[in-house]
Amino acid sequence: MLSDRIRAGLDELRAQELLRSPRVVDRFRGPFAIVEGREVLNFASNDYLGLAQDPRIAEAAARAGWGSTGSRLLCGTTRLHVALEEAIADFLGAEAALFFPSGYMANLGMVAAVAGPETTILSDEWNHASLIDACRLGRARVVRVPHADLDAYDSALRGPGGKIVLTDTVFSMDGDVAPLRALSDLADRRGADLVVDDAHGFGIFGEGRGVVAESGARVALRTVTLSKAAGCAGGAVVGDREAIEFLRTRARTFMFTTAPPPALCAAAIEALRLMRDGSLRTKLWSNARRLDPRAASPIVPVILGDNARAVGESRRLWDRGLWVPAVRPPAVPPGTARLRISLSAAHEPAHVDALRCALSESS
């Protein structure tokens, strides 16, 4: 029976230290979170530029309507949806953009729409779950490529048929950056398309325009999210006008869901305006390098290997007033459980120093 399978599954998750129980936040206050009445320094957030609580964004949302009343292709497209898509495209120097309720939905809709049975997708083995699931839902042949291995990509690109190189730009659990320009050159030489998820690069690299802009890579399509550096929610696919027009009537996660609230669009437009200020990025990078001079991004992993050890270290830091989550499979490969530290422009140098001190005391 289903109940027996669920019970057995729960027992297995408990035995492997894989059962999750999220902490419930009462409110955020700058770099702090109030959790069940207790204040802790938050190193768990993807709010890289500290914009999630910016009053200017909240005010922009408050001036707009909330309910969108229907899907985008029925009656849910307001002028704010169109204005946001135009603002994203302008910010990134692209022809057009299509806004989705989440970055996850943007990836699912984009990949499933453009990759047919005649296509082979070369997918980095460390890609985000949304890209992995998009490949599963699509009809294309999928080849998993060893992480950032240019020789493996080159080998897989040989042979007939259309091919798509699919990769994250910044890998969300390791914080490393894909060799995007080299992948772009390789895809060009082999007649393939490069499609990327720039969720954790958008707002941070390339004067905020992402790893694509910083690397000079040529991409056919990219996704970005407004739920991280922009401090809002939602995701977008960005490309030329023909590609966006095609996705508007072929991306099922765009077509068959209620449109995001107009208030979210207004908030995101304001966030894009604020992201043009480079001082927040300067502070973010200063914090990241203060914690680890070798940091390639604001995501700094501390790999511990064992699930129980990662959970124990996270609890020890929590007892010190530091919220640093333990990340375990399936978010990372078995045997690579870790602490995932996320830095923000909201952190002060003393906050970073407190974390460094606590980490140095680890057994």
C-alpha cells in the first residue's frame, strides 16, 4: 500500500540523515533572520545584493495590483508584464524576454520547447535540478557530460545531428563558474547552440548582466531569475525576438499557468533599476573575498562528505547564532555533503569575521 511505502521511505531518509524540516522565519532584518523568536545571522540566503527587503521595491509592489486573474494568453498579460520583459531585455542588451512565475518553470518550458527528438542535449552533470528535469521532460536525447570538461564536450559534439550545450553559469552548490567563453567557441566550431542558466550570475557578474556578458560568450538562449540578486521572484528566458515569440506559444509552463502578479512585475522593474548601482556588487565581492580569497562567486561550499557530519556542523553554527545550511543528496552527489555559505551585500565585515572564526573552530 502507498502508506507502507511512504513509511518505509521516511525511515530510510531518517537513517541517512536526509529528512528535511525547514526552519520557519518570522521575519528578515537586514542580514539577520528572526526564526521562532531567535535572531541569527543569515548565511543561507540567495539575496546576494540585499535587495529583498529594500523599501523602494516594496513600495513599487504596493502601488500595483495583485491578482493577475488568468494565464498570460487569456487575460493575464498586463502592461506591467510587458514593461518588465522590456526592462529585462534592455538590462541584458537582448532583443526580447519572456517572464515566468519561477526560474524553474522558465528552464522547464524553454528546454522542452526547443529540444525535439532530433536534438542531442549535452548537459553538465552538475546542472541545477530544473535543467535536469527539463531534459527528462523533453524528447531530446541527453548526454551527461563530466563537469566543465571541455574535452568531453568536444568529443560529444562530434557526429551528425543538432546539438545543444546546456549548462549553468554559476553552479549553485559549488560556487564555481562554467568556462563559458570556451564552451561558446567550441559550440561555434561544432555547429551547436549554447543555452545557459545564468540564475546565480545575473546581478553579480558583468556589471550585473551576468556571466554571459562578462565572458563575452555567444548564447542562443539564457534564463535568468529575479529571485536571487534582484530580491524578488520569477524567472525569464532571454533571446532574439523569434525565439521568444516561439516560446510564447510553445512553452507549456508559460501557457498553462496563471500569470505572475502585477505587483511582482512592478517590484522587479524597480529591482532592475537598483541593480544598475555597482556599489552593492562591490560590497558583495568584498565580503566573498574576505571569507575566502579564492572565492569564484558569493557561494562558498565547505565540503564535509558525511551527511551526519554536515548536519552536525550546521547545528553547531546555529547554536553560535549563524545560519549556515547543510546540503545533502540529492542536491549534491553522495559523499559530498557540505555547508553552503551564501554571502550578501547586506553583511558587514564583522559578520563575515564571526563566521570565519566559527568555522575555524570546527572539529
